Amino acid sequence: MSETVYVVHDYLRRIDKEMTCDKKKKKQFLQRLQNDMEDFADSATTTLTENDLEKHFGTPQSIAENFLSTEPYNEVKRTFKHRKAVRVFVIATVVFALVCVLGYILFDNWRERQFEDGYIVTRLYEEVEGTPPPEPEGTRVY
């Protein structure tokens, strides 16, 4: 029976990938379909295969198309827009993060070169009676 359960879950996963609709409705539909497939598997006399499921229920694409044809157009369109917006947001966030990391690497590299070329001078001075010592000649203070 475990092999049958695997075949049914794999088939349902393929159907799930084809469907684009509200998650709640999709879950309800797939649950009903799973129950029907398990009943079909129980009544089968031989080991159930995906070919048996396709012959009895249809291909995952045709099942998804039939379900989506019963859904209102506005709901399917809204789901597509939502998915597209999520994808755009994720891609924009990844690109922004990459630009920030690249910018930091370039800035750090630039500072390192400035330091090596002598444009950035770091010196530690001791304060004498609360007043800092005068700056050496030719240094720029930022």
C-alpha cells in the first residue's frame, strides 16, 4: 500500500504544479481528488501506477485545466498578478542585496588602495593636558 500512496502523492504533486488558483480552493480540490484516487486504488486488483491514474482521471495538465475552467476569470487573473508581484519583489530584493554587497566590496577595496597610496594617514596621538597635538604639515583632516 505504501507504493500506492507514493504514486498518488507524486501524481497529486504534478497536478499541484499545474494549478494556479487560490490556495484554499486548490487544497480542497486536491483533498477531494486524493480521496477519489485512494478509493480507486483500493478497488484496483493490481498495483497502481501513474498510467492507471492517467487513464482513469486524465493527465495532470487536463485535470488542472478542467478545474481552472470552472473558476471565475477574475480570481485566476488576481492569482497570476499576485504571483508576478511576489516574483518581482523577490528578484528586486536579491538584486538590491547583491548591489549592496558589491558596493561594500568596491568601497572597501578603494579605501585599502587609498591607505596604501598614503592618502589616508592614521596616527595615534597622546593628549597633553587635555589638548590634542597639532596636525603634521601637509595632512588633510576629514
